[in-house]
Amino acid sequence: MSDTILHECGIALVRLRKPLSYYIEKYGPTYAMNKMYILMEKQHNRGQDGAGIANIKIDQKPGYRFFSRYRSIKAEPVAHLFKKISKKYKKAQKEAKAKFRDEQWLKEHVAFSGELWLGHLRYGTHGINNIESVHPFLRQNNWRSRNLVMAGNFNMTNVEELFNVLVELGQHPKDKVDTVTVMEKIGHFLDEEVQTLFEKYKDHFSNKEVSEIIENEIDLQRVLRRACKDFDGGYTMAGMTGSGSAFVVRDPSGIRPAYFYANDEVVVVASEKPAIKTAFNTEYEQIQEIRPGHALIITKNGEFAQKQIMPALEKKSCSFERIYFSRGTDPEIYRERKQLGKLLVPQVLKAINFDIKNTVFSYIPNTAETAFLGLMEGIQDYLVSKQKEIIIDGKPTVDSLDDILSFRPRIEKIVIKDVKLRTFITDDDHRDEMVSHVYDTTFEVVNKGKDTLVVIDDSIVRGTTLEKSILKMLARLNPKKVVVVSSAPQIRFPDCYGIDMSKMGEFIAFRAMISLVKDQGNDHLLGEVYEQCQTMNDGSENFVKKLYKLFTPEQISEKIADIVRPEEMKAELDVVFQTIENLHKAIPHHSGDWYFTGNFPTPGGIKVANQSYLNYMDGKLVRAY
């Protein structure tokens, strides 16, 4: 993606199902640590602002710590975390080599040697990037069963409402952010569950015995049902209790991804399948998806099951995960991205007037490469069909048979990304100045004034990099025409479920639509929609959709081309976007398309879209939730 956009967060959870001595004997003392490192590093694409990890030691003896946590906001946070943990192991091995492989000694003397691990990779969507913003978060108590450790990939649209619920319960939340609010709400009902069990057994057993009974009888399904019933958002939330049980709960629409794998040795959860595949060398078909509205619950004794927490809604898994965020090594995602490119062939052929001979094809690195392969595969298929028409059907042509059989589309690496420079673009005030230097271009492969240049990107959000950098570079090549192709449809609406796309006024498609409304002298319609958003924002209707319905996607694309076109560019310019219909053809099982259509899966999402429009009209550059 050429535009700067913050990513999804990622989670990783590992539960060892056998006694620790089993893994020490079979794999060595660092087995779980090594697996967690791979799981997190293979999801590093999901978190570059920070990373955190927590570990629970099950049935730890009193007097010894039963949980450990490290967090980091270093430049390479995952490596930084595991370097610190590794030092603990190396020090212990050096000081007590004979005892290093003893389970009880290891748990008593070495941090991060427990059976239950939870890791998180943070890509902050808002706020300050400090260590206190990094998951996992802790809710501590001297009773093991009341301790709660949580991490997740989520945003809630109704934080204000959830905050007020906590206040009504008698709490005093320390912060009004969704992570703290969610943890405190779950923690409240965990406390109630523990107290209910305590009252049930206190007259029949000693307090110590009651504590042990509670740790084995906590009903996390009941806790989560009570805690999550009024959540509105997209979420995959993972938690561990101090007694050693764990859960991963997924929103009812399945917006955010969550996968798990289990055998007789481990239960593993991650945000992406390739991470599990790599870490545990398993087959993709053995990796399951956590069902929407369900929680994968792992008991203290290592048993696991998916339990329904909320009624599942129509599944609206995020399509942007497939287009951009997730690693393309997942075979399904790889096929989907290729298909996105392939389905663009008719639009691209029309844009180049079917003149493949005088067209150079390229892509914006790096995530658009797979869609580019699909596009070129489709172009090759088109050429084969034309060759059949000429050779088999005898269709007349001015080219010789040798020329026809030897012809290949011209593929070049035109745009090259300077990865090192990109990391320094950190603030909005200097982004425009720096963005022009993020990409370099290859000269003397485009015939000046004769060739059309086609470049494909996976998506176009703000259009900033197109306008400030890429098109200026391509203009210097002096092509006859430039066709910029997006494998995703026009991004028209904000996201409120985990991605940093909350300010509607920044989207190039929105700016184009507003410009068209004004060009037609229909400014009054902007005011009418403003009034509707202001007076009827109950989450029942997305009023901004009315403005987009005034124009065809092609009209908006033409206006986008006008907006991003640099003054010095002499070549013709077309901007081509994927259609909604073809998006769903390419990605049939992940139909969450609210960015493109405004069809939000929850009332909170609709409220955010309307509020984002109000913010734009009021000149407020703030998040809409």
C-alpha cells in the first residue's frame, strides 16, 4: 500500500497440555519460549509500535511468583523481548546446570518458565505510543483466580457506554479507553464468579481448599456471556487467569481474525494461520477458525472447547485483512489476491485501448505484487484467446505468425521502495515533504510519448503518495498515458474496528465525491445529510451513503484522477478501482466490506460513519469514536 496506514494488532497464545517435565525431556527447557518467538515474529507485520508477552505458571508454590510480563517499544520489540527472556534462561543454566532441567526448580527460579503464554503485537491506531499502551494488560489480585491478563486485536465503538456501565457497577476506571474498559468489565464478572463459588463452598472446606476448588470450577463461558453482552465493535480478545485457565473470544460478526490449532501437546492461537503453520509444522487444514460469537476456552487442566458467548450474526470478516494486512503466504489469501488482480483485466484493457504492445505493466511494492501476478496471468489468458482466434479461426492480422506466437506483455519493475527511508516518516507535519522520497523509479524502459504505463497498487486510501510522489516520478518517464489500478474498491467510509481510518475527510474517494457535489451546485445536499446525521444518529441508517449514490463509481474515479494529477504531468491519467462485485467474487468467504460500501455490521459502526461526516463538516480533525 502506497499510503501510510496503521495495521492490525496480533495475538499469540500457547498452552502446554502436558507436565513441563515432558517438554524439558523431549525438546529442552526453552521449547515454549522458542515457539512463542516464532509465532510472534511471523506476525511482526501486525505490530511495529510495540510488543508484550506474559506467562503463567500453573500450580506454582506459594512464596514464588506465578506470572511474568515484559513489554517493549524498542525498534525491534519482539527480538528485544525474547533477548531479555533468553538471558534469564542462560543465567539459570550457567548458575545451576544440574538443576536446569528440573521442572520444579525451573518454575521456582526462572521467569517465563510456565505452561501458559500470551503474546501481543501492537500497531497503535491512535494515542501516544508509550509502554503503558502495550498489551498484555494486568488486573492483579492476591487470589490467583482473580488475576486477569488480557491482550487483543480490537476497537470498541461504544466505549463511553461501557465506561458508564462500569461506573454504575460501582467501579472507578482509571482510564476511558477500550482496553482498560473491556478488561475491567470482564474482571468484574470474574470476581463475581469467584465470590459465588466461595459462598457455595466456604462452609464445607477450609479457605485454602476452597481456593483450589474455585480454580478448577470457574465457568469462563458464564463470565464472558455476562461481560460481553453489550460490546459493539470488532474484536479478538485473549485472556488468562492467574490459576491457569485461558480464553480467546471473537466478535459475533467475525470481523477480526482468530485461528487455533491443538494436539495432545499444545493448544495454540494466533491472528494468522501462516504463523501457526510455521511454528508447529502442521497442515493448514488442521488449523481451525474460532467461530464468531464464540470463545475458545482452555481450562486449568488443559481441556479446550469452543463455547458460544453471544448469538452469531451474519459473518462479516474483514476483507481488508485479505487484501492487505495478513501475510500473503496463506494459500487462500494468496489465491484471493491473485484473483483480485485477474478480475481487473477487462477494466485495464479498456483503459489502455487494448494496446498491449505499447503498454508497460508494473506494480507498487510490496503488497501489490501478488495482485500484479494475477493481473498478468489474466493478460496472458487474453493474449492466448486472441492467438487462438488468429491461428484457428483465421482472423486477419497485420502481424506475422512468428510475431504473434513470440509476443509477450512488457513487465518492468518501474517503482522501487526505499524501505529504510519509510521508517522515518512519523508525523503528519513532515510526511508530505518526506513521502516524495520514499520511492525511486527505473528510467529508460518506457518509450517516451509512445507507451502507456500501468501500475497496480493493492489499495488507495488518501491518495497522498500518488499525488506527492509516485505520479510525479512517473511523469518524468514521459509516457503517453498512466493507468493507476487499485486491487481494492474505492475506500469511502471510516473503519472503527481496528484500523486507523477514522477521518472521512482524508479519503480521496470522499474528497472526490464532495467535489462532484459542489461542481453540480448541490451544496445544500451536504447540509441536508449533516442535519440527518446530527438528529437521527441512532445507528439505524448510514446517511452518507445518499451522497455517494448521486454518482457512479466511474465518475468518482475520474474526479480522483483530477485531484491526484500533478501540475507538471503531461500524460493522460486514468485511475481504475476494483468493483464491489468482483471483490466478493475474489474473496467470497470474507464479506466485510464497510470501508467500500458503508454496510457496517454493527450499529456502532453506522454511528461512527455519521459522526465522521459531522466532524468533517465541522472542521474537526478528530476520531469519530
